[in-house]
Amino acid sequence: MKNKENISDGELRFIVGREKELLIFESLLGRVRSEGQPRLLHLYGTGGVGKSTFLRLCRQKAFELDVCFMQLDSRDFNHSERGIANALLRQIQCPPDSELDLLQDFCTELESLAGDRIVVLAIDTFEEMRNMENWVRERLIPLLPQRSLLLFAGRHPLRGGWLLSPVWRERLRQLPIPQLERSDCVRYLEMCGITSEGNVELIWRQTTGHPLAMSLAAAAHTMNADAKTIVGDDLFDELAALWMQEVPDRELRRHVESASVLRVFDQERLSFVMEEAVPSDVFDRLSSLSFVRKSERGWQLHDLMRESTLARLKERAPNQYRRLMERSAAYYANAILASSDRSMMEWEVGELFRYTGVDVLRALLDEPENSSYYWETVTDVTLQDALAYAEWRENNTQPVSGVEIDPVTGELFRIEYTAEQVRYNAAPLDLKSLYVLEPSSIKLLRDEEERVCALAICIPFHAVTLPWLEQDPLCSPYLNSLKLEERTRLASPQEQPAGWFLRSFDYADILNPRLRTTAIYLIYSFLCRGGLLVCTPFDNEIGRKAYTGFGFNIVEGATHCNHDGRTPTPTYELDTRGEKLLEFLNHLFRRAGMEWKSTIVNTDEGTALLLHSPLLDLLSDREREVALQVLSGFSNMEIAKNLIITESTVKKHLKSIYVKLDIHKRTQLAVKLMIKP
């Protein structure tokens, strides 16, 4: 818990217009103290309106009142029980123990640390945690100390289960964070030294009290910019350009432009993308800019600044833009390949596909951040919702016809399904029996009102499910096409599935781009786990293009007519087990017209280790050869002999390597460059 990290008095002085909201926060702390029951304060408002700034005010107030305050940003951890539990444990500086229940471990440690004090758990960008809301309500909150205040900040008010529960209706306070009143804007501008009535009125009219816009307009005035240039729909683009006036020299501006290609960056990541070592002093200047914030994964440009800078870079220097995109994709491919636990790499996989996506997927996808839909695995309670949706689909099949356009190439993709195709694509089955066999197989997609909008059946391959899948009319053609040895490999332990049979995805409205995007991201979550993926959707043109777009291949000898008894339907397969994951990643790059390479080193112990290419690529070809020799255990004399150079030359290369990688000895080189697969 970082209560000592309070905002400076000078910075506090510039936060205006939030007195009423801060009093509400203090009042709720008082109720928690007197009642001994948890409460929830949810802040909501549009981007740039000051939600994160208000959380910082709450942190300062909690420090003054001797309240335990912890804050997470939902973009900084994987949205799973394990991911959030690890993030919480880091907040209290407690190392996770994989042998324990991480969440229970956190709550036990927290209760001990808090003592009699109130606990505040703040989560920023909560709107991106829709898939975790039920878990937060039913699992996390009951384990927290009773005298706790949950403080969430998101773009929309909470709905669904928070309002359906009479307990949470009583304990929940929804607090909109509005734009500032004119009097607050005048006060802020006066503190910034802007007192001219004409300038104050102009900035007020142009920003209408939006805190971010007002802050940037004030900065523009301070830097002698013409505030009259900030007009109309181009407000944020103009303000982002003015923001760049914080970056007067060309060298730092070049680093800002490169950082805009990465949604999250650090010194190592940026060095890899730029193909040069970023000096520490330059990175320190970059990370201290007012539009850069620190997050758990690294640093981030403000969204408005990043998007505006990236668009200008793409237009001004298309070749440079393309190379930076290629390097960014390579970084995430390396990270996926190097990870020892790829089940926790969902974020990296998503980032990779931002750079290597293909035309049909670009056409079908909307920005995932715009989606208010979320997936959940069914429980004993929600199984009835799955059954109700399946019954609804059986009785409601209408033809579908629509067109989507690839925003890059302009190519049209038609989404056409007859009513019969919609029915067969749903692939009905006995959901109750499947739930008893493997509950994790059934997933529901819900909207912000918690209505079911889609049903997905993703059955893991393991020893328990294999007999059932052998009898399934859709999976059995694939299993029958396998050799005995290949089939036996699928009978893995239940806790270690060999892959997944993606049996069906049925959407209430497949033409809804946000709903469709959330469904595509579910498929993305399976792609790089190192398993076998199999699917056989009812044959359709857009389906064929989409699944081959994901990287699936048609399985020879597994075509069947089992959907309707007459239509030949192919079976698709994507195998990323073992070394095939590397093959899949290479396929993505080749298809996108990008280059990528990874390196494997065999040590004298015979263990294959993966070189961490982002750092390796900082070295010259000869330095890379010397580094590989060092990692293989050779002495300087042996390296000189192997490479036919002098020993003094080896020492010279090693000195250069140490400087570039910021290390001092051989053992650090191994730590820097090698990660066990």
C-alpha cells in the first residue's frame, strides 16, 4: 500500500471543482466506519473528464485520514482471478505463492496490515472489466475486510447485477464526474495566469469545461500559442499538436513518435522498436512528459495524444510507420514465444494481432475498447440462461445479410446466412449433459444490461471429454481422421487440456460489430496457448474467410455432412503445440508481409533456451556471434578460436555488449538474454 505517495501541495492547488465529490467520498468513509459494512462508490464520465485525477485526490484524502488505500488500473493485469490476485498482492508488497489460494492469501495479509483501519480498494478503467463483475461481487468483495470501501472509475454507470441485488442497490453510490462549471474554469485559468476576459471566455467556449481540453488550452496559451486555432471537431487533434510543444528538440520528438506505435512502452521495448539503444536520460525525459503516465506494464501516452501522433506519423512517414509496426509485432511475438505460462499472455496476443491482422478480420472487428459486452463461463445459476438462449435460437432463425469493409484496403465482405444456415450454425446439443461433463465448455456473452447475446461452446480435449467427443457428430469426423498416436495425445489430464474443440458460436445479432468483436477476441484468447484448436462451422463464405484469416487450415479427410445431412462441411485445425507455435507466429508475419526471426541456443547442458530478441537485436552481427558463444559456455580464448579472431577483439566486443545491455559481467548476459521456454 502506497499511502506515502501523496500529491504535492502545488499539484493539489490546480485541481478545481471536485469539492462536492470529495465530500461524498469522505461521507461514505464515515458510513463504512460506523456501520462496519462494505460500500461501493462508482465514478463515471467520459474520457479526459478527470476520473483518474479524482482518484488521486481520494488517495490523498485517505492518507490524511489514516485509511489504507490501494489502487489498480484494469489495463495493468489479466482479467482473471489469478491476474487480479497477483496485482493485489503486489500492492501490499507480498510475493505470490503458487501453492496457495492467491486471493485468500491477499485478503488474509490485508486484514493483518489494515488492523482497525478502513480499507479503500480503487480500480480505474473499470469499464474494461465487464467479464469480472460477477466475480468481483460474488468472490472478491465477500473476502475483503468488512470495513471496506470499493472505489471504481469507468466510462458508464454500473448496471445489471449491481442494481438487481437489493443489497447492492442500498450500498452502491453512482457518482457522475461532469465537466467543470464556468466558475471553476475561470478559477483554474486564473491560477494558470490567464486573466484576460477575452481569453478566458474564448477558452471556456471552446472547451465547455472539459478538464483535459481546458488544461491543454491553458498550456497552449502559456506557450504563446494562438488559442483561436483550437476549434470544432479537430479540438483534440489540435490540442495534441500543442501538447507536442512540450517536446522542443527533434530527438525527443522522434522518441515520442516511436512510442505512439506502442500502446504501452518501456526502455527495453522502445529500444527494440526503434532498433537502437534509447539512452537512459532520453527515456527519463520522455517518461516525465505531462502526457505520459506510468502503468504497471510500463508507460503510456495519453490516448488522445497517442492516436493523434500515430495518425500524423503514418501520413508523414509511411515507411518509418510500417517498420515501427513490424518491430512492435515482433516484440510481442517474442514475448509470447518466451513466456513460460502462455495461459497468462492474453494481452500480448491481443497486441500482436493489432499489428498482424488480415483484411477479413479488420473488416469484422470494431475497436474492443468500444465494447460493453463480456463473456462469462456458466455456473449452476446461469446454466438456465444458456438453456433459455438455446431455446430462443431454436425458435428464432431469420436470414442475415450485411456488408463490412476493410478500412485499410476498402475491400467489401458480405455476411450472408440463410435462416437454415443460422439454425445449423448454432449446432444444438444437450447443454445439461455437457455442463455435467465439463462446465468450462459453455460460455455466455452478455451486454451491459446482462442480457445474453451469444452462446459459445468450447470443449477442452482431455481424457474426460474425449469419449464424449468421439460420439459427437461434429467432432468425430476429425477424431476419426487422426492416427492412433495423434488421437492418444488428446487424452491428456483434465487440468492440462491438449486443446479445444470450438464447437459453435451463435450470436443474437452477428451484424452488431461490437458483439462480433467480443466474440473474435474469445477466439484470440485460445490461439497462442500451445494447444490444438479444431472447429467445423456450417459451411459459409464469410466463415471460410474468417477461419483461414485466424490461421486455421482445412483438415484432409475430416469433411462431413453432419450439420444438415447433405452439405459438405470442412473441419479446420490450428495446432500450436510445441514448436508449432513458432510456425504459427512465422505464418502471421509472412502473411502480413512482415519479417521476424527468433533464435534458439543449445547450452553445454543440452537445454534449449530462447534468446530474448528485443535485446539481442541491439547488437551488431559480430557482437551477436560473440554473445551466442558466451551463452554456449565458451571462454574468451575458445571464442577467439571459434570465430577466428584475436582474444583482444573478443574482449572489445564484450565491452561493447555490456555497454549496450547495461550489464557488467558474463553471468548478467545470460540473465538478460535467455528465458526458459
